[in-house]
Amino acid sequence: MRKVATVLLLTITTFVYAQDLSYRLEELTAPDFIQAVEKSSKTCIIPIGVMEKHGPQLPLGTDLYLSREYSLRAAEQEYTVVFPWYYFSQINEARHQPGTISYSPELIWQMLQETLDELHRNGFEKIIIVNGHGGNNAFLNYFGMAQLSEPRGYSLYWFRPESDPEVKKKAEALTRHDPFDAHAGNSETSAMAATKPDVVHVDRAKQQTGVNQNRMNKLKYVYTGIWWYASYPNHYGGEAWEANAEAGELLINEKVEQLVEMIKLVKADTVVRELQNQFFNEAADPLKTKQ
């Protein structure tokens, strides 16, 4: 009877301990980390941001705050280990603005690759990138394709949320319609007002213009790296002076719901790993690939 009671007590203790296990990687002890890898189904999120100007009203770390907020809220609902602040991003287009930390293209590539390699070495087999910085989009697309350059022991997934027009309408009804809403605009400022209100200064939003300058509008069929500066030299695209936390909660929850669903799908996924293995086997000897 005493043995049964002891086993029961250990089971209950283990259950309670597992329930209290942090999903923030930086808070885990080394023994806790081992349990966290298993509890997460070997799945980890890297929330990626950058240090750059966000108009006159938002902090330099806006993208860091938001990508991490989405990740932490989702991990609370569907246990996943969340990597600490990650700000080694592509931000050459804002080097003219104060506070921008712009690392070299070589370094941001190497940092991300080595971070993935280290997470895999520590037991993670599925890694999700939650990107909060629009300037990373082209970089991450190419980085994702470049994962096929050699065999990997992990699978990489990039969270790509979809915007619901009805949610945007509801958010605008609580604030205003922002005709630009590109960067530090109504949506992003509202989301930050819900995430970190003590560093948001909505009253400063009119200090600079966030109107698209259209300085390249005569050039057709052209892409050039200076396109963002041509449109938004103040590194501010929008009209954010009526942004508020209530609207921000709607926009945040929309992303978090999708991220929770994605995490569940990624945990259950076997297709990507199978396809990767098949691809790398065929790539090793392409002459044997069935035609």
C-alpha cells in the first residue's frame, strides 16, 4: 500500500512539475531543458525582430516585442520552447536612421544557420521562425530555399499568417482607416499598445509624416534596393495617431490563433521530414532519380 502511495505521489508531483515547466528557453535549468524538449515534441520557435526606427512613436525593438508576444501567447496554449530575443536581421534600408543596428549579410546568415544547428544539436527536430520584421521577408525566403543545399537533421518552418479583412475592419472601427499602414502604422502601433504600452507614444505619431512619397513612381517594371527609402524615408508608413490597445488585441489574437494551429500541425507533421530525406537521397546521385 505504501509503495502504491509513493508511486501515486511521484506521478502527481511529476505532472504538476511538468505543468509548471517554462516555455521560455532562457528560464529553463539544464535538467528542465531536457523535459522541455520532450514536452514540446522537439519543437522550438525563434521569434525574430530587429533594432530599427518605427516612426516617432514606437521603440526601436518593436519587431522584437511583437514577434515574441505572438510566440509566447501561442506557446502558453500549445507548449513549445521559445528562443530568447533574436535581432540579427536584414535592415540595410534603415541605416540612415538613428538606433539602427545593421549587421552584415554574411553575419546574419551565419548567425541564423548556427542557431538552427545548435538547437538541433540540443535535441530539436522542428524549428519554427516567427518573423516580426518585413525587411526579413526576401532574406528568409532565400534562406529557407538554401536549406536544401545540404542534408539537415531538422525541418525548418516559417510562420506565414493570413489577414482576415473582417478583423481589420473591426480594428479600424476602434481606431481609424490608415491608407498606408505599412510600417509603424495604425495596426503595428495598436498591437504595440496592447503588448508594451509603457514604451508607446501615440501622441507623437503626427510629429513626422508617414505618407508614401512615391519618389520612384515613374519607373515601371523595375525593382531596386532603394525602393523602401524612396517611399518612406522617415521609416514610418502610416497614420497612427488614433491607435489603441483594444484594436491591437484583435490583431494580436488573430495571429496567435493561427500560430497555435500551425504549431499543432507542425508537431504532427511527418511529410516534410520524409520529403527532405527523399530529396537529399536523390540529390546525392541525381542520375538514379526516376525520370
